[in-house]
Amino acid sequence: MTAPILRLSDVSRTFGTGDGAVHAVRSVSFDVAAGECLAIVGESGSGKSTLANMILGIYPPTTGEIALEGTVLPARRALAHRQAIQLVQQNPLSSLNPKRSIGATLRLALDVHGIGAPADRAAIVGALLEEVGLAAEYARRAPAALSGGQRQRVAIARALACQSRVVVLDEPTSALDVLVQARVLRLLDALRAERGLTYIFITHDLSVVRNIADRIAVFEKGRMIEIGDTETIFSAPSQTYTRRLISAVPVITGDELALRDKLAAHTKEDAP
């Protein structure tokens, strides 16, 4: 049996001490297979963002261990660890430096991790932009000159630039309208297949991950209360809380889905 790319073993995170302690994540254990998309879902305050920050190394676990490809990750991550696990944030505008061009932002990732020969890095930047569906000339633009969907594509390209193996997606489509959201999700799915990426997809919205996640882990008040393959979670959830989350998913008819896909296929991506 192939070893998991990521393993969490009895991971907890507590903030503060004594009576004022907040137990943000409590005794969470799960494995993630290479190439898998695991969705972490739950309402605000459920602990999913704290869990993501521990996977990224922003917070060390109070107890427990996180292992990448069989190696336990230290509290202070090395550059190679940070390269291996990258983040795509919720708000692409705030995650991109407004004083840097798109090209300079992507080039910085290449420079920091020593990827490619210096003379080749401009060409690598252009190739990364084209891989996420943007023309190479977008390298000259500032983040403010791009639409929300285009900025999120740049954020994805930055994670690709690092040659990361695990990508944590923190509500990556929640700031986008429905049509742009669908395009970004299709892009993420295609990139996962092409590059063999592993996704940890953080969201409060089960409808977003229904067609992209292989498995779903449901969090409530810092605890993982349920985990299973996506079809089972939707068709036969074991927990009342999960059933409540699913009941909040908007119902979309077949005609509405067909119209959305038709519009997405015939509309240019966020034309400037």
C-alpha cells in the first residue's frame, strides 16, 4: 500500500492557557493520498482554518504530529518544507503585493526556491501564466488591473511556480461570482490531473467541493466529526450536523446547470 503524502496524527491546537484556553482543534487524525483532493468543511469557528495553518506551518500543533511523505515536519519549517506545501488564499487581491507586477510576483517564487536558470525565469513566468489560462503579457500588469478571477489564477500560478506537491486552498472561490467560480474549479481539477497535485480544500460551502473533492472531512467546534468519500457524505451522512450543512446547499436544476456550462464555455475569462 502506498504511503500517504500527508499524515496528521492526533493533532490539536490550543490558544491561551488556564480558564481562557481556546481549543481550536482537538485530536484530529487523517491521511491524504498523493493526488487526492480532501475537502475540509464546516461553519465559521469549526477549526478548519486553524487546521490549515498547522498544515502550512504557520501554527505548530500543541500536540500531535504532521508528516509529509513519511517525515515528521518540525515546528520551524525549512525552506524545502514551505516549498512543498503552498497556499492559495481566499482573497487574491490581498494576497498579491500591489507594488509588484504579476511577473515580478511569480519571478520572486522562482528566485526564492532557485527554480530554473536565472536567464530562463522570464520564460517560465510566461509558461506559468499560460498554464492557468492567461496570456504571457499579463506578466507586465499590476494586480489591481486584473479581475478577481484573473487574480486567483495568478495566485494558483504562484503555487505552481514553487513546484509544490500539496496545495492548501483556503476558500479559493468564495470571493468570485458563480460563473468565474466554476471556471476556477475546472482549472484546479485539470491542474491536479496534469501535475499530480494534492489538494486540501478548505470551505464552508459543500456545494463548491461536490464535484472536485474525492473525500470530505466535516468539522464542528474543533473536532472532525465525520470523514468519507464525497458520494457517501452527500448520500448517507452519519451526523446531524453534516445533514444540516448539506440541506443548506442550493438546489440547481439540470437546465440551470446546462445554461451555466454553456455560458462559461462561450464567455472569455474575465475580459479586461
